[in-house]
Amino acid sequence: METIKKRKYIYWQDEDMFIGYLEEYPDYWTQGNSLKELQNNLLDLYHEFSSNNIPAIRG
């Protein structure tokens, strides 16, 4: 698995789900059934946001 170097994220567990967001993009939350799945989803978000393919991303 690729890692996000020097990127912080906030996460918590709500019942059976892990919810979190990248610290630099607090308006964009994602979730996963496990911490590993959440981390993969956060990595996907990071790649999408850093690719500049999505206009008007607020950081």
C-alpha cells in the first residue's frame, strides 16, 4: 500500500464504521468498515485532490 507522507488525517470510530478526513481538507469526509479501508479511501481522496482534476476543491 502506498502511504501519504507527511499528511495528517483525523479519524474516529462510530459504531462499526471508521470515519475520517485529511487535515488539509476538513470538508471532505470518507468512511470505511475498517481502519485500513478508511486509510485507503483517504489515500484515494488525496490523489484526486492533488491531481487538480476536480475544480474548486477547498483546502
